[in-house]
Amino acid sequence: MRNIFLLFFAYLPLVMCSQKPDNLKDKFANYFLIGATINQEDYQIIDKDNKVLKIVSEDFNSVTPENSMKWMHSHPEYSKFTFSNAQKITDFAKENDMFLLGHTLVWHNQVPEYVSDIKDKIKFDLHIKNHIFQLVTRFKGKVDMWDVVNEALNDDGTLRETVFLDMMGESYIEKAFQYANDFDPNVELAYNDYNLYKPNKRAGAIRIINSLKEKGIRIDAVGIQAHWDLHFPSIKEIEQTIIDLAETGVDVMITELDITVIPNPYELAGIAREEFKKFEGDKKWDPYQAGIPDNVQKKLTKRYRDIFELFVKHHDKISRVTFWGTTDKYTWRNQNPINNRADYPLLFDREYNKKPAYYELLDIDLSEKN
Ligand code: XIL
């Protein structure tokens, strides 16, 4: 009997080592950080939904505030800063030892009206500088990386017309990075954008990165947002995007991953946001209110496997993969651009259960790829 005990204990470490990870952060621990977002807008998750916080702490080792640090929430009036929700997420990240993203310092969306009312160029520059100063110093030592500039590019690779470009000229991007670096030389600095699989837009991002580097301004990483669907972009396009961006020498990150399974209103592009209201409740744009059909669930599961196999293949270039949300219940896709739709882009369903795609990711064979 005693010998059997001894044998059991002798083999215990082996048994333990061969145990398969049962959560995402352990599964990909040797490959990249795995992130999620915590929202405050509409749903107030940080105060109300402990179930989501449990998922975030169990499966993820990186967190991005989905809205709380954005201009309209953190700096709603000319001289007023509100950090309470952002602070709660910061505390949560610290308690759970997570990598914390600062999202985002300079972005044309979710900016209060008063910013466009600043007509004096010197005042405008000072205001941006103060905004960056307040956020970066407030979260110094807590935020690990800032998305310094978000979505500065048009799809053709030119700079998007924004109030920042208008008031400060093209140098607003370098100024933003320079200010962020001056206020916290230790925090990592990133550029973040969507549709980087499109060659012209990607070239634009590469131009931004190289031009910062040539000027001696620090940039550490580039974020591929990854609001994708079941077919686009192709695995080949995603791979080329990762390879091309990595060639600049900065870390590549997947920052806002979600895979929509409902029709994307491409053909409605160009119409004003308010006009989308008339499509609410229209089955053409919202076919799965009653639940995701099995065949679509299967496609989603396969799509997630294909994408993650690619990320694993290129893990030497990728430092983080962040999902834009946690459960399908709270995904921004349900509200964008048509309200109250039922989309299923994430790994946890509306009842907080793990979806087949979740288990598919745990099942990916990493043995050959170490
Ligand atoms: C979205 C949030 O998810 C929504 O809750 C909010 O209403 C609008 O913004 N690109 C970004 C993110 O960089 O900040 C956006 O987040 C989604 C698109």
C-alpha cells in the first residue's frame, strides 16, 4: 500500500504538467496576453455585473476600459475631469494582476462638442497637451500601454479629416506621442486602427510608424482592431497585415477582436447614424433574435480556430490579443450601427456560458508550435 502511495506522489508532478489548461490566459501564456474589455457605457458593468468581472478575471490577463477613459467620459467639460469609472477598472486590473490598456488619448469619436469650439490654434494645442498630461499622469504606474492615437487614417491611407488635423496639422500625431512620452517615459505607446488588412490603409499606418521613428519619437506597438466577420478579411490578408506591420519593428497587437455573424450593412454606408433607426427590428438586418443557428455557430467556431492558429503561428510578432467585450449580451455590435440587434461575436453567450468557439481555442494543439 505504502509503495502505491509513493508511486502516486512520484508521478504527481507529471500528471499535473500534462493537465490541459482550462482557461484562455493559461492556454496562451507562452504566446501572447489575452485581453477583454470592461464597459461602463449603457451597461455599467463595473458596478453591476459581477458575473462579467468573474469571467474577465478567470480567463484574461489584460483589460481595456471600453469607454471610461475616452474623452467624453474622462474630460467631459473644458476644465472638468471625471475618473471614477476608469479608476474602478484600474483597481480591478491591479487586484487581478492584469495588463491595463489606456484607451484612448486622441480619437475623433466620443469627443465632447466643446473641443471643436476651441478656435485658437495655440489654445487648442495646449488643451490637447493638458488632456494627455491629465490622463497619463493620473494613471502613471497603473496603465501599462496607451493607445495614443486611434483611427487617424482613411481607408485609402490618407489622414482622416478631424478637428485635430484641422487645428494642429499633420504633426498632431507626433505631438501626441511626444507628449505622452514626456509625461510617462515608462508607459508603452501604441497606434491603433481598423481595416489595416486593406493595403493602402496599412501603408498609411506603416508611414505613421516609420515617420515617428525617423523623428526619434517613441512608438512601441501597433494595434489591429479586428472587428471582422465570418469571411472577411481572409486568413491570407490577416497574415500579410501582421507580417508587414511587424517589419516596422514595433510589437503587433490584435486589440478589438470580435466576429460579427449578422449582415453587415455595408450597402448602407454613408447614411447618417440617425437614419439607421428605421432598420431597427428589420429581420433582414437582424435575423437571429431567437438564437444563433447551429450552422452559423459552427462557422464561427471554425473561424475562431483558423484565426487563432494564425496568431499562434506568428506569436513571435504578436504581444497581445484582446477581445472587444466578454459576452454576447453586452457586445457593442448589438447596437452598431443598428440598435437592439442580436449578434454573437464573442466567446461567451448571453447567459455567460462558454461557447463552442471558446472550447475550440482551448483545443488548439500547441505542442508542435512551442
Ligand atoms: C465602441 C464601444 O464598444 C461602444 O460601447 C461605444 O458606444 C462606441 O465605441 N473602435 C474603437 C473603440 O477604437 O473604442 C470602439 O468602441 C469601437 C471601434
